[in-house]
Amino acid sequence: MQLSENFTWSLTDVLGRGSTGCVYHGRHRTTGAPSAIKVLSVDGMRRPPELQERESRVLAELDHPNIVRLLAVEEESVTRHRVVVMEVCSGGSLHSILNEPENAYGLSEDDFLQVLSDVVAGMNHLREKGIVHRDLKPGNIMRAFRADGKATYKLTDFDTARWLEDGEQFVSLCGTEEYLHPDMYARAVLRTSQPRAYHATVDLWSIGVTIYHVATGCLPFRPHAGPRRDQKLMHQITTRKPKGAISGVQEQANEKITWSDTLPSSCLLSECLKSLLVPILANVLEADPRQCWSFEQFFAATKDLLQRELLHVYSLPQHTLHRVYYRAHDTWAQLQELLSGLTGVTPDLQLFFNEGRPLAAAVASAAAAGGHLPATTPHDPVVLASAGTGQAQAAALRQIELHIPTFSRNTDMLQDVHTAQDAASAAIQIHRLSDRVVQEQVVARRAASWIRSEFEDDTRTALQRLGEVKVRRDAAVDLLHKTSRLCTLATRHEQLASAPGCVAEVEAAVRSACGRLEELEGRLMEVDASCAPGGDLSASWCQSVGFQLSDCSVERLAVLAKLSLDTLVQFDRDLQQRKMSAMDVHMHNLEKQKLEANLKEALALFHDNVNSLHSAFEQKSLTWQRELMERKAEVRAIGVDMDQLGSQLKSAQEQLSALQDRCFERLEKMATMAPPSKHLAAYKDVSREIKMHKQKEGLKESCEDMLGEQVDLLKRFSNITNLTLDPELPATA
Ligand SMILES: Nc1ncnc2c1ncn2[C@@H]1O[C@H](COP(=O)(O)OP(=O)(O)OP(=O)(O)O)[C@@H](O)[C@H]1O
């Protein structure tokens, strides 16, 4: 047991080793509180005292949740060597986290954002204190756990940190070569002769490489032989990088470098986050200090990214779940543009659904302005459908970019550990992708039922409208019939010179409207039938196509991933063993064959089952969506036609009413003329009926004003205008 004034630690309880010392897990002697005790190695102690003390001097200046806290600087009781006591970060370094097989393709989006946010906050604090770290890398970012169990990342290892005034430069060389700014790399690694001064922004290069590494699980600049084996090429890659490129990889020995200005498809980050991250990376991975962003620009861009609101949106045409990061003050139109870029569905065609109901644009826009769109999760996203009826977009088949290891027949323990690591990473990634595909299909099924029920609502509304127009049609036909009788009656009076008007024209219009309405009704009934169970547009296919509950491929993939991890653990153990018996080696080789077989099975399951089932689902879904949207457009068009017919019929009714009025005027005139005594009683009747009709018309008009287009009332009303005139009334006086 080692002791200092207040702390105690065991030399066997190592948290980590570095080039200058070893860090042990310690405890406070009276409270028992855990701590990390950094004890300098012999090499560390050979450094000038000023350098040895630098870390604790820098740490003493800093006080931030994302920077490892200095607890004390004490002396070891026997050797009197200085020890630096810090808060302990029990979650290991980011370097060790990235080495875990599940993180071989980078961290998950939530973890990545946590790292980014914490590292940026820590760097910001350093900047405020005028400190440049000079050795930023995943190995110097530690994970601690808060009381609520959440991870916090903290910057550590301030051995090489120093104070730097704004604009000041330094000449000393420090840092870790893969993360080193190209200028420092040239001098520190390639030992180029001309001395140079460096600006504090070299930290930005290192943080750019670190962010890329955390996002993808690999370094951005990679000669085929590896960064440490081909240092000349490594330097060429970083200095010859085209503007905007964020990675340069030599895929094959002696071959050209493949530049990329995007993050690889294998990385676990969403497309939206990638699109926000790429410009940041492109601007900090810039060797020329005149082109590189300043700290302020970096902090502004990362702040903008980290402060965004998150909306989970499931794009049904793409069968993809998107994480959409929007600014709280973005307008709905801006959000729609953002979604258009991500999904290819232009704003005019975007249809949104939330919790089974259409997300009315007005509600959405009001909510977006206030920054409070509905709360969403990956399991409960807002659904985006496309109203487009054109050729559906190509199915977004899962691209699977994996590093599949080659299994050698030789027994090389170290090589086998690497192979097992790659195999386990690939198996985990296959399972993760498959699981995501299955989860997304669950959302797709739900989304399909939502858009179908909205379509049913549209159809129901159209049927209701049809009913209303039919009532109007019946009223118009009835009115036509009566008006035509009335006209016949009124024109029989020879003493009256002119006819009251021509009913034939209106009759033609009413008849044509009736024909058209019949046709629309037929079409609407056809659409309605297609929604019924068994119809073209029923969503029953959703349950029969794609994954079924009984399908256990994903569960099997989880088992295969777990078995691959077990093999890796076993191979790690084998590697630790100094000497293995022939039987041990035999078992090791059997395990390797099993690992190879497991990976083969996982790949076959993914391609032949998961992907093919999902492709079938996507294809069917795309065709169904297109048909549904075509029918939806048809229902909309029928609705417009019905509105037109409604107005046509209304205007016919008005014309007929006017005609009736004129007829009655004539009849009234006729009634005031001296009638022959034998028909006097009949004339009186006509006269009375005319009065009654006029009263009824007046009443009808005021009710129409009051009730507007209430067609059913109109119909009732038209019934009471049933004027009973004697058709046999004499034509002459
Ligand atoms: N506060 C801490 N809590 C837990 N582990 C720690 C802590 N600080 C350091 N470590 C572990 O100890 C290792 C070495 O620490 P540190 O990086 O400070 O040493 P170093 O000699 O300066 O390393 P380098 O070679 O990177 O310069 C770290 O990689 C980490 O795994």
C-alpha cells in the first residue's frame, strides 16, 4: 500500500499508464472517497522540475465540470516523490471506449453528442483561461459517471498545456502524432529542419481528428500501411488534402488516396447530424492557419449545432428514421426545407402525421415558431409521407459497409485477437442494422395505417359531400319539374305577349350536372370499395409482407454477436497466457473456425433474410403509397368537381326560382284581368295561391340567408312551395 499525507493507493490498482507516469486508483485516508493518483515514472521525473509541476499548476487554475479536477498535490510518504491527486474518472478514456468492438464504427449519436458537448465546453473553459492543451486526443478525454448514472467526459493530461496570449505562438513540440497538426507533425515526426512557431489553433486540428475518430471509429487520414508505418505519406495526406475534404485514405498499397467530403455510411450518426458536422470538420481540418477557423468560429458553429432542437421524423417514402436538428427559432418553412434536403420530398408534397392524426401545417408552424413541436422519440416519431404520385423514390436499401476480416489458418495469437475484434465488431454492426430495420418496419406499419385512415376520412368526407350534392340535385330536379309545369301554365295565356323565359336551357344544365354527378358517384364508390378489407388500398399487406413476429433472424443475429464477443474475450485470455498447451492451441483454432462460421451465418442472415424481407416490404410499400396517393388525388379532384356541380346546381336553382317568379308575375297579371264568370272561382284560387307562394318565397329567402347552404333544410323548404294549381285552368279569359 502506498501512502501520502491524505491518500492511499495500491500499486496493483492501475487506472492507466502514460509516457510520463502511472495513474492509480486511490482513496482518501479518512473519508474513503475515491481518487486518481498520478505518480511520475522515472522518465517523467527526468524532465525539468518546471515541466513536472506544470500539470498541477495548470489544473489548479481550472475549475470546470468537463475538466478533471485537481484534489491535491502531495508527496509519497517514503520516496517523497510528488503525486498529483485528481478526481477519478471510472469510465475509462475515450480511447479505450473506441477500442470496444461495439464502437468500431463510431459512437451512437447520443453518446457522440455528449462527447462533443463536453469536450467543447472543456475547451471553451481552457480558452477563457488562455490555456492551450496541445495534446488533445481520445486518450486524454476521460469518462466519469454522475450520481444519476449519466456519462460526463472530461479533459485530462495537462502535462503539455501552457498559457498563451491571444496571437502568441509557441515553438515546443508536443502531442500525439495521429492527432498532430501537419506543421508540428513535420517537425516532431519527420524532423524537418526549419524551426516554426505554432498558433493555439493547433488544438483545433487535434480536436477535428478526435471528433472524426469518435464519429466513425477510425482516423481520418490513413496510409495503407498505417499512420505510424508510413509517416511521409501521412504528412502528404494531411498537407495535400483538397479543400473541403475531411478524410484521405489509401485503400491499397501504392495506390492513390481516396478523398472524401462526407462521413462514411457505416457511421452511426444520422444524416442531419452528419450534414451539420461535416462543415465543422472541413474547417478545422485545415492545415493552412489562414484558412482554418478561429476558436470563435469553431465555438459558434458547435454551439449552433448543440443548441438545436431534435425532432424524430420517419420518412415513409424512404423507410428511414431521421433525426432532424432544427433551430428553436426556425420557421415551419425552414424546417420543411431542411426535411426536403434530407428526404427528397419537396415542401409542397410533405404530409405530416403525429399520433395517428395529420399534423396540421398551421399547428405545426405555430409550434415550430415557439420551438415546441410535438415531443418525439425514435419509437414515436412524426411521420412524413409524400403526396407525390410520380415514380416513387428508389428504395433506400441498407448499405452495409463492414470490415470483414480474413481468417488465417496460422495460429498467431495477436493477429487472432485483431481478427476476433473485427469479426465481433462486424457481427455487432450487422445485428444493430438489422434491429434498426425491424424497428423502422414497426413504425412503417403504424405510419401506413395512419395515412390509410386519413385517406378513409377523405373518402368519407367526399361521400358526405356527395350526399349533400345529391340532395341539391334532387331539389333542383324537383324545382325544374315544377317550374316547367308553371311555365307551360303561364304561356297558355294568349293575351300575354311574351314568354316568361326558357326553361330548356336550365334543364340542359341540370341534366348534364345529373349525369356528371352519377359519374363522380361511380368513381367515388370504386375508391371506397378499394379501401374495404381485401380492396387494393387496404393495408392488410403490411402484416403479411416483411418481418413477422415469428421471424427470429434478429434474435439469432444477437446471439451470433454475443458469441463473437465471447470468442474475443477468450482470445484476449489466450494472448495473456505465456505458454499454451497443444490442446489449448487446438481449442483456440476450433474457436477461430467457429467464429468464422458465426460471421458467415450472420452475413447470410442479413443478406438473405433481413435485407430481402425488408426489400420486399419497401417495394410493396412504395407501390401501395403511390397508388394510395393517386387515389387521394382522385378523391381531391372529385371533391373539386362536386363543389363545381354544387354551384352549378345552385345557380340552376336560382335561375329556376327567377323563372318561377316571372311565371307567377304573369299569372298574377292574369288573375287581375277580368275573368269569365264561369272561371271566377278558379281565378280567385290562383290569386290566393300566388299570394301564398310569394309569402313562402319570402320566408324561404330569409331562411336561406340564415341557414346558408343547409341543403336538407332547403329540401324541406322546397316541399312547402308545392303550389297546387289546376293544370286544366282555361288558357283564355
Ligand atoms: N483522473 C483519472 N481517472 C482515471 N484514470 C485516469 C485519470 N487520469 C489519467 N487516467 C488514466 O491514466 C492514463 C495515463 O494518464 P495521463 O495521460 O495523464 O498520463 P501521461 O503520462 O501524461 O500520458 P501521455 O502518454 O498521454 O502523455 C490515461 O490514459 C488514463 O487511462
